[in-house]
Amino acid sequence: MERKPTLVVALGGNALLKRGEPLEASLQRQNIELAASTIAGLTNQWRVVLVHGNGPQVGLLALQNSAYTSVAPYPLDILGAESQGMIGYMLQQALKNRLPQREISVLLTQVAVDPADPAFNNPTKYIGPIYSEAQAQSLRQEKGWLFKADGNAFRRVVPSPQPKHIVESDAIRTLIARDHLVICNGGGGVPVVENADGYHGIEAVIDKDLSAALLARQIEADALLILTDADAVYLDWGKPTQRPLTQVTPEMLRDMLFDAGSMGPKVAACRQFVEACHGIAGIGALADGPAILAGDKGTLIRY
């Protein structure tokens, strides 16, 4: 049987818990059922490796974590590992129910970053729910968290360093070679730094799109698909002149500016992958997955 081409799918945390929705497990399960339907359909033509975001979920864990004052709050790297298990379990179960003959494997994944990355001095990664300006100011004073505008609301922001190395890359390759549908690099991966005595967690959340692009390059995938809560990449987002980009080249994207906390990393991830591997990369809505790769919906990036 001819081997199917390899597709890395990056599933946004905001696609699993939509913007403004209550952070409820039941709602996340409903959204994951839609995600599982789209991803299961993609396996007809592709060998799929799935990376998921964790922005809303890790923010919720941080809120729950800080509510219990008898122990010191757990750091973000441990909360990131918790979110990998939580989201990975729900995705694994939903996909296995739709693809009972496929092996679905969830791999807890560490991703090394540079402790001197300038992102530690300029937090841009949104996590958690949305707040009004007054709520954000109150939480800033109470917990010392940083907030930035996200549309008409505010969200907590944390450092988002560049992913440099996937610690468990050999295990991922082994599972792919055995035709497993692999769920890995969850939430971008648990952020770690390598010292003389080994790996240690660091307070950050890695962008899952950049992590997915790194993975796609390392395994020499044929395509990268970023599924989110936006139906395409837009120029002049939020302005009367906003317009979607449909099919573009990496060169066309190079001089365009996008929000560093949301669409910017997605565009950068796709551009880097296409430049390195000469495959195709798409960005769009969860339900439109196959149509994005066909160039019928969303934004498709290719030479």
C-alpha cells in the first residue's frame, strides 16, 4: 500500500474552548467531537500528527491552582503538563471512537527553549478567559499577572519563547513509523531548559503553532494545517479595510504585520515550514480542514 503523505495538524486551544465560552468540560467535549470529526476525515488522505493548544485550559488551571492558598501555586510548566493530559485524553478518546481500528497515542512532550530568549522580557501569549478592563486591573493587583488587550476584552499574557528542540522526537518518529495517529507537543510542549544536570521546567507557555512547525520540519512532513477560531488570515484585522488572504506565497507574507499574541505566530509558523520543506500550509476554521488544504477556504500558503 502506498504511504500517505504526512500532515501535522495544529488545533487551537480556542477552537476547543471558543472565545467567550464558559471554561466547562462539557463544552470542551462538544467542541472536541467536532474536532475529532474533522481530523478523522483527514486520515482518509493523510497520515496525521496532531498538536493542540492549551491557552484557555492552562489559564483555567492557573486560576484553580491559585485559589488554594495552603500550598504554593504550581509553576506553568507543570500546569502545561497537566493540560497535555487533560486535552490529550479527550482528543484520544473521541478519535478512537471514530477510528476504532487506528492506534491513537498521546505522548507527554517536553520542548527545550533558550533561557535567554527575549520573550521572557516581553510576554505576549494569551492564556485563560477574557476579562473586562476592571477585572484585569483587579487580578493584576491581586496576583501580579500581566494583561493585554485581546479584541475588546483583556487576557492574561505570559512569556512565549521560541521552541528549539523536541526532547521526545525519537519517540514521535517511532510512533509515526508504526502508523499511529500521534497527539504530541500539546500546548506547544512543556517548556524546559537544558542545564549541565539535565532538563528543568521554566515559567512559560510555548506557542503551539511554532512548535507544530518545528515538528513538521523535523519529521519532514508534507503539509501543516493550523485550525483555529478564525476562518482565514486577514489583513487590517478589525478595521473597515479588513480582507482575507486566500492563496499566498511565503514571500508575500514576509513584510506583512500580524498580532504577536494571536495570528502572528500562525503566519510565521506556516511561512517557516513552507520555506524549509516546500510543502503546503493552511490556516482556517476547524470545520473547514479539508477545504483549506484544497485551497477552497481559509488561507493556503505555498510556492
